[in-house]
Amino acid sequence: MRKAIICTFGILFLTLALLTAQDHSHHNHDHNHSHDHSSHGHDHSGHNHDHHGHDHSGHNHSHDGHHGHNHASHGHDDHGHGHHCDCGKHDDSFDAGAVAFHHIMDANQFRVFGDINVPLPCFLKSDDGFKAMLSSSFGNAGHGNGKYAIDKYVMVHGTVMRVADEGFPMGKVEVNCYGHEEIVKDGKELPLFTVSYQGKCWKLHEKSTLDGGILGGGITSFYDFSITKNVFTMLLGFLILFLLFRTAAKAYTTRKGMAPKGIQSLLEPVVLFIRDEVAVPFFGHKADKFLPYLLSVFFFIVGLNLIGQIPFFPGSGNVTGSLSVTAVLAIFTFVITTINGNKHYWEHIVWMPGVPAWVKIILTPVEIMGMFIKPLTLMLRLFANITAGHIVLVIFVSLIFIFGGAPSMYESGNMGGSILGTAMAIPLTMFMMAIELLVAFIQGFVFCILSAAYIGAAVEDAHH
Amino acid sequence: MTGTLAALGAGLAVIGAGIGIGNIGGKAMEAIARQPEAAGDIRSNMILMAALIEGAALIAIILAFFIN
């Protein structure tokens, strides 16, 4: 029994890690597709020391006029060397929304504070081949941006992107700065990232996602298989849970017949709670078959929620607030429900007994839709709750900067306002942290109990 | 314009979910007051029902988010 739990843990987490590594779809980050020719060949207007030295701002202007929809970036100030980058437009003021948005996203490096980043391994695959390196080899130009382009790859705001253009040189070259603008395509605003190199703006591709463009994104010129911030946090969570459960499981042999002690007495009530309150009511005599899965998702979600609440280095990763992770968890529940569904379950979906035929014609499509909506809501509920918590916390901390009226995140503003903001931010943040602590457990429990309800309905014995 | 409409839609979804979860919470409190010995069962069912309502609201909010 205990061994089964540990084995399930191992398999579940390794699968999760691999799956997310392959497809961390950037749900909240639309990708630009290769067919919008927006800021190509924007020559910049002379701030940088380039060889050409021409001021092509007139050209740039006409281009903007042509598109007519270029918006100021959302507070992403990209001026790596302390001056403005001419790729894209800039709004230097502090934007709490952008900071929060940036925080909840996955990244290829782990930011500790300021410009100090923990390097993470990058595994990148493009038409030019496979490339493995540390994220620190991009150098540090501040604000999470890299100093160098390596084989066309660049680091923008902590995320690896690739120059879409063929003419860009391979190997390690120093780039100037990064730009960000919004372009409008098919009525949707899409972000377009650019890098300035030798006086030219080069359009950047974000990594490919496998969602087929439903959540934005799509197939671009490269795939990213890196150990990102989320994957790193997930592996850390896996390690912590593994050690905890290994210790607890060992105690059942070394301390046989004795009262539980230490970690064992921390975990045993929780395991028993899940068994008695979730598994047994929904599965009856089949509880032991599904208990390992329920315990795995419960501890995985709660563990990562709690790691995400730690505001400094090993924590703060928004793993359970990432759609790909919650999607994988929901797919697990869906697959288990579907393969374990008995005759009784399928009968009630496809052709329910004792219902007039004309009602069946209406009900069957609804039931079939319901099969897919259940895991969809599982996925969205966890994602939205955790992401919302992270965003609210960042916004509350941002009150300090909003009241301080600082022109940007790295400059100082007005002291009195900052103190007022701090006085508001501290109690609000503490209150929110307490709520989030509760939410961390409730969402783990809700995911677990709803999975049990869905699977339980599929394996229930016929009783009519 | 679509952004404003999406925000309105998200707000309406939240109102609906608020009414629903409020009802569940109120009724659960009443039930616990009537039968304190069943508090455990009522509480876990309350959370389950609140989570289901939340699911409907979240779909609306996510849709608003993507349409925006």
C-alpha cells in the first residue's frame, strides 16, 4: 500500500515534468506568427552606436502609420543600457499589471532579486539543430534581458526567443536592446518582440506551443524543452514530497506497533482524511484502487501551492497556476474516468434507460459534452484560483510603487507616498497570504474530491 | 470595446457565482445550526458545491479573458 503510493508519486511526477517540459504553452502570451511583417527593417533613430548611423525615424513613422495600431508597450522597459531602444515604443511608468503578468509566467531563468538570476539549463531545438546551454550564457543586460544572441537565440524578459530572420548571424554576438510592441492581426492584439542588432530591428519568435493556436501561440521556428522555472519548482516539489513520504513510509516498518512520530504523524491524519472523507464515500469497496491517485494529486497540488507561496528563491514559481500543469492533471482524471467507466456509466451517457427517445436525442450530446467539460472545469478552476492569488499578491505589493509614483520600477519615487503605500500593502498582503494559505489546501482538496466524484460516478455499481 | 464588454461579462459571471456561493454558504450554516453533529459532512459537501459553481463562473471569466 505505502509502496504503491510512492510508486504512483514517482511515475506521476516524472510524467508531469516531462510533459510540461515539452509543452509549457504560454496561455497568456500570444505569439506572433511568421506572416505578419510588422517591424521588419525598422531602422532605429541614432541612440545606438551603430555603423550605419542613419536616422531612419521618418521611415519608421510611415511604417507605424501604415499599421496604425501600434500601442505602447505595457511598462516593459527594455532599455538595456540605460537609454531607449528604438525597436517598439516604450512607456516607462510603473505598471502593476505588467509586473503581475510577468510574475505568473514561466521563465527560462529563476530570478532571485534585482538582476541576480539563478541560471537554468536550456534545451532548444530548431531547424539548425539541438542546442543545450545554461541560461546564464546569454549574459545579463538587466531586467531579465540577455546581453548576447547565441545561434540566433536571445533572452528577453527571462524567456528564450529566436530571431526569425535568416540573415541574422549564428554564434555569439552582442545585441543592443529589445523592443516590444503590440500589433493587430485578425482583430486581435498580439505582442511582437524585436531585438536591435547593428542598427536593425529583428523580429523574434516565441517558442512553439502544441495547443494549435487555441490559447495563442502555435508552431514557430523553435521548440523549447528547457528546465524552466516551473519545471524546476515541480522537480523541487517532487523531491520534497518524495523525501517526506519516504521517511513516513519507512517509519511504518521501523516503528511497527508504536504510535506515529514526527513526519509520520504529520502525514498520517491527512492520508486518513483523504481515505475516509474522499475515497471511501465515493468508491466504497473500490477505494483502495483509486486512493493512490487521489493522494498523489492532493499532495502534488497542495505541495506546489505552498511552494508557490514562498515569496523568495526556491518558491514563488506559479506551477499550479500554469494551464499546462493543470491540464495534465485534468487529463489524468479524464483518462482514469474513461478507462475505468463501466457499462452502467456508458449506458447513462450514450443511451440512458427509462428516458423517452426524443429526450435521449437531446440528452446524449449534452452528456457527451459533459464528459469533456468536467476535466475542463477542473483544469480552469485550479489555474484561475492560483493565478488570481498570485496576481492579487503582486498587485498589493505594487501598491508601494503605485503610491510612491516612481517613474519606473528601478527608479525612486516620492517617499511619503511609498510609506503610505507600504502601510497599506503590509496588512493587505498578510491578509491575502493567509487567505491564499487556505486556498492552497482548499483547491487541493477540491481537485481531489471532484476527481473522486467523477471517477466514482464512472465505476459505481448499477443499483436500479 | 470588446475589452469593456468582456469586463462586464466577467463581472456578471462573478455576481452569479457570488449569489450561488452565498446561498450555499447560508444554507450550510443553517443546516449546521440545525444538526451540529452533521457539520463535517455538510462542510465537505458545501465546498464541493461551491467549487462546482465556481467552475461555471471561471469558464465565463476565462472566456472573457481570451475574447478580450
